[in-house]
Amino acid sequence: MCGICGYVGGGNGVKEVVQGLKILEYRGYDSCGVAYLDNKKIDIIKTIGDVDNLKKLTENLSANVVIGHTRWATHGSVNEKNAHPHLSTSKNLAMVHNGIIENYKELKEEFKLNCISDTDSEVFLNLIDSEKGTLIDKVIKASKKVQGTFAVLVLGSDGEMVLGKRESPLYLSNVEDEVYIASDVLALKGENYFALNDDEFASVKNGKIIFYNKNGEKITKKCEKIEKNSDFSEIFYKTHMESEIFETKNVLLKTLKKYTEENIFQNIKLPKKLNSISLIACGTAYHASLMGAEFFKKVGVDARAYLASEFRYGNEILKDDTLYIFVSQSGETADTIASAKMVKERNLPMLALTNMENCLLNRICENVLPTFAGREIAVASTKAYTCQVFSLYLFSLYLANIPLPKEEIFDDFPYVTFSEELVKQIAKFKKVFFIGRNLDYVTAMEASLKLKEISYINCFAIASGELKHGTLALIDEDAVVIAICTQENIKTKLLSNLEEIKARGGEIVVVSQFDDFSDYPCVKLPETQTELMPIVSVIPMQFLALHICELFGYNPDKPRNLAKSVTVE
């Protein structure tokens, strides 16, 4: 969940690495730093906060060999001591690390490693430094002793740079005599790149790259073409999140056009006999999967959504007549990746639904169903979520041999939001509940997650039929309930639920296109195509979270304790 950048060449490596870290800042922004070579001596500059702080500290520096890191804290508090890069006790090596070393305490004790920080990363670095042989030998030997995940970039005082990975992404490219290294292809330069597979390593020195396997044997690797998606959010608004919400219509239209014009569904290999679909994901992608499961069931295909972190350790019976769909915006979500590997080991039908072409999940899965949301920078997902929901809906139509909708469905696409008065009113309550049934319950779950993520309000999503089975005990004058209703067949049931809430003193706000809720403050949705209602109804929820966040004075693009790409379990 951190960002790695490296540079070896004849240019200003400090500038190149800091620019790369700025691109990767969505991966972590607790602290950041660079290590660079100065007359065979490693110097380090690191700081608390974002990359702009680091840029000010390094604007007058220049070096040809540089590594950098932007951190999302796992081990140790957010301070300069725990920030990366770390310097080895001997001062001969510096390292940046993504991932988690699970046995770092045992290694520290067994090998009597002296460390300054509280991080697992520094233990790994000093373990590397304690090994014998060349730098590539040291890294490979140490990697066999660690348990967990890593992407590491190690800088030696002789100018050599060694990198390796296990279940955490790492890429490199070379342009003439310059080598760029990053944990995301977006931060590379050039037209081609190399992707390290698990337990592969590389040595970079004087512009030359040599690849190695886990046994220290030299290997050859094929380069791949960099497909950088330039269609990402520009700051036309105050924040990336606001801009990305307003991109929803365009990215949905682009997704529909791509699926229609490029016959993407026809390229997917389905089981010979498709009896069921399992969708596996985390967070917002899990909510999209819940929506997808309902879409598939509606067209007659049994489907169920699983949290990836639960799927891995459950007792699910894996079947060859089930299609396993792994949903992830980044394509690097650690629990989803691990679940995909588990299914791949059984050689079962699987499909990746991702927003990033160059990602690990796409490499694991035989089939790929891309979304076309463009790059999403804000940590709280908005346009990527709606693209996932829409893509799963379109896939359900394909499986049922139903024609895809025409582009005209987006002609009057609405952006509905809460009034400023309602936002201020809701923000005053100590308890916030979102309720709904079926698809609206999924929207309630996503609405609650968004409000938690960026406004830090302790809120909950409840299936409205479950209110009387416990949650009504929490309803009083300190509670506000936001009820979502976009389905005709549940109106009367929801009206009964609202009476129960009203009788107990709870404040009520309704989000609906129906006129049946005129007794309550209402965010009125437009009457639009039924298939778009799960998307139309979630947009005001995204705006609600955004506006309350801004009302509290927080930065919605960089919520505390969270990062965009969750590459650790």
C-alpha cells in the first residue's frame, strides 16, 4: 500500500523519483523520502506528510542513482524514524519496501539485528546486509528467510540497485541508458516495461539490467508495451473526488461503447456448463459484486458475492461449473489476489474485472473484463465503483442473450445531490443509519462506507427489514436514518419501517424517485431507466460524504489511515 520509485541514469534522479512519487501518492501519504548516492556515500532525506513536503526539501539536489518511497504505515507510528528509505546499520545499503514481513520479530532476535525504527522493513534490510556475497546474492538469500510479502528496492554504496518481489507489484523500464523502477506502471517512462513475477529479482547498474530467478540464476524476460490511460481525472473542481464523481456519465458511456464496438464479452471463455457465478472482492468492489450477484440472479444464473478475506479462509466448495469473478479497481488488492491464486491452482474458470490494464490480477486470470473508468486518484472510489456495477450489469445481459442498451440511455443522465441545508442537518447527528432493501440495501452499504472513509462518522447500513431485529434499540432523537427506495415493489414495506423510526424519535431523510414519501425530507431522484437506478441513487450518497467531509474541513482525496491500493493483507 506504499509507492516505490527508483532511477539509475545520467539525469537528475532526485527530480525523476520525486515526480514518480507524486504519481504514486495515492498509495500512501503518511510520510515519504529518497535515498541517493553522493560520492559513494548514501544520503537520505525523508519527511512526514505528502510528497510536496519532500519536493521542497530536495529541489536543489541532483543525483544519478536514487530510490524513493511514499508510505502508508503498517508497522510503527508515522514519524521520520519509521519513514522510508531505511539505512542499514553498516550504512552501506538503503532500502524501500512494500508489503509485510510476518516473521520480522523472529528474524530480528535470531540474527541479532540492530534496528532504529519500529518497522519490519528495517529488519529485512539488515538481514540482507548480514548475508554474504554480492548484493544480488544477499537479497536472494535473505528473501528465502522472510515470510510474507515484499517489493524491495535496495541501493548499494557502489551504485548498484537490486530489486525483488513477492506478491507485491514491481516494474521497470529503460529508455536508452536510463532505468526507471516503480510499483505502478503509471510512474514509468518509455514505451515498454518489464514486470517481475513472484520471487524474481533484478540488478541494475550503469544502465544495464540483469534478471535472476529465486535460485540466483540469470533469466531472460520479455518486455511488454506500456498502455498508459491518459483519460484520468483532472482537477476541474476543488478535489479529485468531486471531479471523478462528475466523470461518471462519460466513463459509463465509454465502457458501453468499448463493450459494444470491441465485442469484449465474446473473448471471455466460460465453463462448458455454467451453473453459478462467485464474485470475490473487498471494500467498494465487494459492494459492486453484491450488485452483480443480483443482476446475474435476475437473468437466471445462481450467483453469490464473497469478501475475499473470508473466501480465502472459508470452506467454500470450488466447482468447475462455477465462474469465479475477481473484482478490483487496482487489480492488486492483496486478499483478492490470494483468492485468485487459490482458484487458479485448481485450474477453474476465472475472470478478472479491473480498471487497470497492467495489473497483477489480470496476469493471474485467464479472462479479463476491463472497466474504463480512467485513472481514479481519490482514495474513496466513485466512478470506478459505478463502472464496476455497470460492467457486471452488461455482462449479465450478455449471458442472457439480451441486447446491450443503446448510448441514448445516458442522454439525460442526472447528477443529484443533497441540499446544503440537509448536509448541515445530517452532519449534526451522532448516529447515522442508511437503510434499504435488495439493491437499495447494497447502495446503503456503499453510502455508509463512503461516509466512514472520508468523514470519519461512525455510521451503519441496515437492511430495512432487519430494523426490528435489533437496530431499533439504537434509534432515538440523536439518530438520523437515510432511507433509499428505488424499487416499486418495496415502497409499502419501507413506509412501514419509516413509521417505526418516526415513533422512536429518529430523524428521517428519503432518497427516492417516488412521490410516496412526501411526509419526509426527500432527495428526489429522476425517473430514469431501471437499470441505471443503482448508479443514479449512489451518486447523491457520494456527494453527501464529500460535502460533509468538506464541512468538517477534511481532505476527501487523502482520508486518514487509508490508501488507494491495498497491497497488504
